[in-house]
Amino acid sequence: MANPGMSRRALLGSLAAVAAGGVLRPARAAVASPADRKFVFVWAYGGWDPTVALAPLHAAPAVACQPGSEPATSGDHAWTHHPDRPAVDAFFARYGAQAAVLHGITMASVGHDTCLKLAYTGDTTGTSPDWGVRLAAAAADRYALPQVVARGPQFPGQHGALVTRIGTSGRVESLLRGALLASGLDGVPVPSRGTQSALDALVASRSAFRREGARGARQAALFDAHASSVAGAHRLEEVVGDVRWGEDSALSTQVDLALDLIRLDLSRCVTLAYERLETWDSHADNFRKQGENQQALFQGLLRLLDGLAALPGHRAARALDETVVVVASEMGRTPQLNGGEGKDHWGVTSVLLIGAGVRGGRSFGGYTPHMYGATLDFATGEPDAEGRTPVGADLGATLLSLGGLDPGEVRTGRPISGMLV
Amino acid sequence: MLSVLAVLACHAAPDAGPEPVATPWHYEEDPSAVVPLSGTELAGAPDAIMATLTGIDPHDVYDAWTEIGDAFDAECPVRGDHNGQPLFEGDCTAASGAAFYGYQLVNRIFGFWVEFPGIDGFQHEYSWMTGNSRAELADGRVVTFGGDALWSSRQDGDGYEARTLYLYGNFAWERPTEAPAWMDARLEVELHLEAADLPDGTRAVAWNGGVTGLSGVVTAFRMEDLALRDARVDDVVSPACTLEPTGALSFLGRDGRWYAVVFDEICDGCTRVTGAGVEQTVCADWSPVLGWGDSPWER
Amino acid sequence: MGALIAALWGCAAADAGPDALTVFARASLDLRGVRPSADEAASLLSDPASLDARLDTLPDDPRFGWNLALQLAPVWQTRADESDAFNRLAAVENRASFLASIGEEPLRLVAWIADHDLPWTEVVRADWTVVDPTLADAWPVDYPTGATGWQQVPYVDGRPAAGVLATSGLWWRYTSTYGNANRGRANAVSRILLCNDYLERPVPFDPALDLTDEAAVGEAVQSNPSCVACHAAVDPMGAHLWGFYAEFTDVTGEVARYHPEREDHWRAFGTPPGYFGVPADMANPGALGLSVAQDPRFIQCAVRRTWGALVQREPQASDARALLVHREAMLAGGVTLRALVRSVLRDPAYRALDGDAGAWRLMAADTWASAVEDLTGWRFAVAEGDVMREDRFGVRSLAGYVRSSGIVPRGPSPTQVEVHERWAQQAARHAARHDADAPEDAFLLRDVPVAEEPDEDALRSQIVALHLRVLSQVVAPDAPEVDEELQLWRAIVARTAGDTVEAWAVLIEYLLRDPAFVVY
């Protein structure tokens, strides 16, 4: 039987190697494989009006578009230009080539929650896991925090343990810094850092000792997992100061967190949200509210994409080349304005995909003259009267394909393979 | 290692021993435990339903909101705006000690004119409350607003008056002094009422929906186009009859069984009640339903 | 019956002390949420043959019902309270606690059945539920004035007797849209209580079917062979559940109450209520519950679910004989969970320690909290609530293995290691200080004067005792682990200028963070 102890120097040496990424980090390929891709979801919960940014339907008489706005084009992309929304123009100028817009995706409901479930899980049960956690679960062993939800929806399904909600309470940072579970024991000094470091090292060696004496495969596997978790915990402790965990709910704060998690290779999936239900859900004063929101949303998006473009990737040249960004709202708005200059719920909308594996530079799908979803050929992504209107489950199947998973996991959806490189 | 072997040697032989035989599974309950309603109970059902229908006054919902208003302040609940309507929300405690949880939209508009194509315009008054809130006052008063309460009246220039009630949800008012019976009983209400007074003095009423959570012989009932009228008010109604309505009515007995009240074309108030294997003729005078004062919910 | 079970297995009790202790510790953690006491461990070591008899007593423990319910929680999947599937606008005083209680209601009913040795049929036939004061504020129940905690109470809104199928908690968790017509709920009933999950079946979707066309879908579920295979069973079951259809999912009372007037909404979809081909004369959860109770699969599934939760794997074809033995034991014991669990505890599959069959499992977050509390007297409590009960604190999910919504455990996670570290620091110091101040009532340090430096033999003896109590492990006084821990103890004493209390705290913390504490 091995000595349960391990020299502290040897242990710290091995931890340092892990921390430096020299042991675990593979050589960078030019293109990350689907299984290596990370995902960032950006949700606009409340129901956005596609005509305000992504869908310039100005030529459709039955659809009300904002006065003062006009269609703009660049290459095969078309979007809605408005002088108050320079961020939208900047986005298409800078990242249009990597971006694809899917128009006419249809959720068979006009309720926020139901549409959200359909868009993010493919059904209405609320118990099915969302696309993000499915992707995270497929690579859970490789990431310390497989899915991080900064803000926005989560449907963990059976994967609750993979999801870390950051919110604005800073619980993860508190945990890592030792504050989260430090309250309640009055007058007891916190163990010295030296003592804790020594103890951490002993726990790591005890873990290896247990592994050596494991009784059979199942116990050995659990001890293996524990040992790697101990190493992962050390990794988290080491990088806690390198992550901007954030103390508010601003989209820019969330973006910074996502960039740090990706830079440090801590997560496969990060969920962000520009949640302003009172204004996205624009039953009154639609164009002003939607316009302000879209400008703010695209500002945040530019911050995210600029950051990803500047970051070296772990498995590709740039982080942008190994990351898929999904920007979505659970529903659209009605084609026409109501009596209060608002637009009401409409289960047809547009979704924006950017980054690795996405056939960018163009849009897919479309709208009928009355703003229903048009049919398309999923294999080519081209309009096709014999094709089908995309639904939330199809978005999921497409994302699972992008992430190297079997899209057949989504029984009611099929990947729109024409959107994929 | 010896100890390990000892445990396995003892327990690793699931094929050993006599072959188990599956015992058939039967589960039965005594059907006589459910006693259908008696003839007397069935006979009293229409009156119980009428009493419930005429006892629900949506003003009580607004009165409850008004009564508790003094206990709250500008900090709690927070007053905001939702598409132009006053919105109250918060999980908070006011200086008085009154607590408010949830949100509530309250909108009352009186005496405005609405322009419709082809109609010169008519006066419209309506009150609408919607939300999901609970207010707990320091003196023990508790009000629960859950759902929608909308009631309106409109008059055109020719003397036609129409009133609408849409009450959907649960509204409860607990207070040391006597509360309106229907709110005190914590009923679950899903009522849609249309009532009309015509210039010639005749009137008509039509109900849809139902009420649940009742205690007594009738624990719930539902109506589909249950209409009573003392004159022809439009082109599609059956002959006027104040004794017996048209439409569909069913009720849930305290025995857990549904009973259908089958109205016929004979205007005598007598109907067949069927369900749970019984059938009985029940007679009732429905005309009190039309006997309202200013509105069907004000008597 | 016990003799019969033993005969069927063809074996008697284990006679190896340490292994008997390991098996008993496994069962104790699973069914009581705690490790064996020092006395229990000593007794077992001196009389390993008493293992069966000791295991038989576990279902009589007052902690049995709730801990068994926690084991079954991954099947019920009702405890994930921080989820957008739940109402965001609950008009109650403590929303977080309310949402946690909603998820617990079905499990508390299961626990009540287990603790009161009631027939398992009560789970679908009871005319009562189990609620706490938080739920009683919002649910239409008759909660006794002045009572506290979880109580057996009747619903007073006229809903039929249907056990868990008539709880607002279950249907708040499993919602339905109008168009889905309770099919998802019906599948939940089938999955949980009949072990028949339609969503796990391969579905050959007809590519010609436009899934966005409501009318076409409505027609297809009644005539398209691809659809009928499942819908012919699911739709009639769903037709029983319209009374729990909520028009507005953001109104507390709307979701909390039963709506008998909606029972016949099934007519809008054309499929009448029934149960696997047998038409029903009523459309309500009571009728559905009776049909479920009469279904032979209902008992088989209870056996299968309980066995799977305790053995920590799905049963295979080779386990069929074992499942039959447990079924017979359950029936012979009055169709109770106690009888069933006692039988499963005798199953070699449950007791297995070695090889590929070793039924080792990872300690769940709830069990971690209760086991550490039992050992040290320490449980994290904050003013806002119980950090292990409500997901809003994030601790439960950071602790790495939530038994709320999935039977597949994730292995230990980095954040779990972090939570255990912080928790163990506090718990260990609490215990060491307590044991120094009140040696007559010590949690762990019963063999040494905590505030003094004992001789080496006493030190080793205490460390051995700690291994037995904290890890349920037998180690020799000169084992390498003991050597290492002795060195650690002395190093801390030296570093802290003789603070033996801190040295014991560090040692206890170390044992609580030992992977052998969480792998059992």
C-alpha cells in the first residue's frame, strides 16, 4: 500500500502545471471540432420585434415598421437601419460574415413562458433540459463550471448539478473566496492560509491514496473523479481573482464574465440576458422601447464579439473561432401596431447565430406577407414551398449539431444543416 | 480480502433457493362508499346555484382593494406603470406593518366615450383589476387577489344598457368584521356574464363559466350559454321565459359525481337532472336571477 | 417472511465485521442520512452476523420516510425549485421557501406513507396530502391551527381522492398548456408510477406531418400510426387531468386550486378519459388513481424504482428474479415501502462492495448536510433559510450532486469540493470547540481531553475512533493513515503554539474532506 502522504512540493508542482495549462491544454488547431465548441446564449426575454433590427420587412404592406427606419444591406445580409441604432449597423459591418439570421422560426404559442420553453427546450413540459445544458452535459468532465447562467432562463432537466447560476449575488466568487459558507460561527478564527494550503495538499494526496486502494471499478471511478475535482477546485481558487464575476446585471458585466470564463476555459456554455420585460414586452410604444433595447443589446453583442475576436482560442486561433453565439428572444411582436402604438405577442420571430461552424454572411428562412414563418429546405436553407417552417426544436437540433451532439436527441426537431459550415 | 469474500460468498448467489412465484395483484375498493345525492338534495341544487350566482358582486373586490389602501404607503407597494396602467408590486412591508406580496394592476375608468365605426358613440364605464397579490394587514385583514376582475357598463343614446362581468380567479377577503360571503368562502370563480336592459324595459342575462369551491350539496357548477330572458332581445334567442333558462348547466355533487340539468322547451321551470345513474325532475323558479337593481351584481 | 427471503437468497447474513459495517453505513446514510453511531459500529464489529437484524430496524427510524423520499426524488423530479418552469410571481410571504415546499409536497406524501407503514396504493388513493405552514398559506387545505411542520391534511376544494395525483405541488411542477392537453402530465404519471416513459420511445415522425399545423397534429394523433402508438395511451390518461389545468400560470390561486368545472375540457380534443383501452366513466384524477392502483405495473414499478434508487443503477434483465423476490416481500408485508426496503437491503446487488458490481455511490448534498450535522452538531443556517433546502442560495447545486431532477449523478465536481471544504471547516471547528467545552456530551472527541496534549497511544486511539465514526472504517493504530494524521495533528499544535482544539478541528476537517467520506 502506498504512503498516503505526498510531498507538498511535488503536489504543488503538479498543481502549478495544471494551472499553467501545460498539461491539459492540447495544441491549437485552426478550426475547433464541434465537440470543442463553446456556446454563449444571449436572451432578450419579453419578445423582441424582429422588424426593428434583424428583419427589414418594410416592403410588406401588412407589417408595420418603424418610421424613419429603412432596409440596409451588405453582401447577402439585410437588416433594419435606423439612425438611433448605430450598434446594429456596426455589428453587420464587423461580424456579418460570421453571422447567420434565421427568420420565421415559429413557436406555437403566444405566451412568454410557453414560447421560451419551445424555443429553448423544444417542448412545453419545462422538465426537458435546455440546449445550453445539453451541450454542457456532453463535455461536463472537461469544465469546472460546465454551464454558467449569468442571467436569463434555465431549464436544467436532469442536469441540475451542471448549472451554476451567478446572478448578482456573487455566490460562486463568495464560495471560492471562502465567504459564502463562512458565516454563522461567531468567534472562531478562519484557519490560516498556510494551514489550509497544507490541508488542501493532503486532501489531494489522500484522494490518490483512496484511488489506489479502491475496491472495484465503480469506487475507483468515483475516486478518480474526486481527484480531478480536487485539482479543478484548486484551479478555480487560483483563477478566482482573474474572473470579473460582476456585481450588477448590466449586459456588459455579463459579457465580461463570459469572456473570462471562456478565456480561462472554465465553461462550455454561458447564458446571458438583456432582460427588460417591461420594455421588450412592448404592448405600448413599441418602436421606442424596442429601438432602445436593440441598440443596447447590439452594443453588448459587439463587446462580446470584439472580446472573443481578441482572445486566443484554446483549440482554435481565436476564441471567436471556437465559440457559437446565439442571440434569441422567445417570441416576436404582431405585424401591426395596436391602439397604444404597441405590438402584442406573436409566436414567430428571428434568431441570430454567430461564430464557429455557422454559415455566415446571409440569412435563412423568411416571412410570409403577413409575417408568418416561411417554409424552407432544411438541407440547403433555401426557401422551399415544399419545405417546413422552422420551430424551436429545429433550432435545438441545429445547435446540437454545431456542438457535436446527435441532433436526433431532439425528437421533434431536425437540424437546418444548410446553416452549418 | 477474506472479509470481502465472506460477504460475497454469502450474497452473490441470486439464482439460489426456491424459484419465487408472482402473486397476482388485485386492488379493489368498496363502491358503496360513494352515496349518490338524494332526491331532496337534487331538488335543492338549482336554488343553491342561483344563490351563488346572484351573490357575487365584483365591487367587493374593488372595495377590498380600497379598504386596505390606507395601510400602505408610497414605499410599499411600489407604484409603477405597465403600458399606461397603474401597477402595484413588491414583496414588502409598509410602515403600518402591512405586507404586500405580488403585483396588481388596478384600472377604473368612468364615463368616457368610445368611438366605433358606424355608431355615434356610447358611454362606457369599466373597472379592471388583474394581478396576483396578497395583502396582510397588521390588524388581521388579509386580501388575496388572484386573477382578473373586469366589469363594465355601457349605454348608447337609445336607452340600451349592456353590462359585462368577467371574473376569473380567486378573491378572498378575511377581516375581523363580516366580509362578503362569496369572498369569505374563498370561491374559485370563472364567470362571464352579459346582461342587457332594453329601452322597452325588458331584460336578458346570459352566463358562461362556473364556480367551484362551494360547500354543501353542490360543490361546483358550470354553465354554457345559460340564458334567461323576459323578451326577445336579438334574432337568435328562444322564446322569452323567466321561469326556466336555456343553455347547459351541470353541477358537481358532494358525492364527487357530475349531474346535468337538462332544460326543455316547456317554460315551467321543471327540468330533468341526470347523473350517477339517477334521473329526477326538479322544479325551480329562475326569475329572481333577472331581478336586479342597477346592475346584475347590485341587488 | 424474513426467513423466506433469506432462503430465497440462499445465504445468511454477512459475517465479516468491517464489511458488515460498510454495508450498514451505506444503508444508514441512504435511509437515515447519517453514518452509524459509535455504538452501532462497535456492536456490528463484534457481531457481524447481526447485520441483517440491524438493517431490518432502519425502516423503523423516524428519518426513514424522508430519506427514502430523497432517494426517490430523482424519479419524481419535483425539487428543482430555481427553475423558470415555476411560477415567477408567487404572492406569498416567502416565495423561495414556498417554491421549495411545492417541490417537496409529493415527496412528503411518499415519506408519510413510508413512515406510517401505509399501503403504497395510498400514493394514488389517499384523500389527504402533507403540507407545511408555507404551503398551507396558499393551498386550499385545512391546516391545524397552531401546528408546525409537515402535517397530514385534507384539501378542502372538493378535489377527488387521488393521493399525489391530487396534489397541487405535483401539477405545479408538471404544467400543461391547453394544446398539450395534459399529455406531458400523463407521461409523468406513467413514467413515475408505471415505469413506462413514452418519451424514451423512438418516435418515427412522419416527415409529411407539419408539426406547426395544430389541426393536422390533432388529426395525426388519432390516426397516424406513428403517433397513435403513444397517444392512444397518453391522451386518455391526460383527459383525466383537466381539473388541474391552469388558465393563468402566473396566478398563485389559479395553479393551487382544483378546477372541477374544467374536467370535461377533454371534449375539445375528442379523446375521452380512459386507461390503456378501458373507458372511464369519470374524468378526474381520482378515476385515474384508481386505475393506476389496479394496474399490475404499479407494484412492479414501485419495486423497480426503489431498487434502482437504492442500488444506484437501472435494473437489468438479469435482475428480474431479484425484483420478483422484492415484489413478493412487499405484497407479503402489506404492500408497504418498509417491507420492500427491508427486502432490497438483503439484496447482494445492494451490498456489493467489490468488482464491477460494487454499488458505491456519491453522497448527495442533502445527505452530506445531515451526516455532517449528526457528526458535528453543525448545520449551516442563515437568516434567510436553509441553504441545503432552497436552490436560491446556490449551495445545493454547487455541492455538485442535486438529487432533484435526475438519477444520473455527476461525479464529484470542483465546486462540490469547495463547498465541502468550507462546510467542513466550520463544522469541524464547531465540533472541536463543543467537545472541548462539554466533554461529557462530546460529538466526536470522547477518548482524549481536547484541550490537552495526550500521549501518543491515546492520540492514536482517538484517531482510530474518528475513522470508525466519521468514515465507518476500521484502521489499525499503526496504519499509514493514522501516522499521517498524527503528524498533521502535531504540526498544527506546533504551528499554533499548543492549540490542541485547533489541531483536532483540522483533523476532523481533514476526515470530512476525505473522499472516503463522500463515496460510500
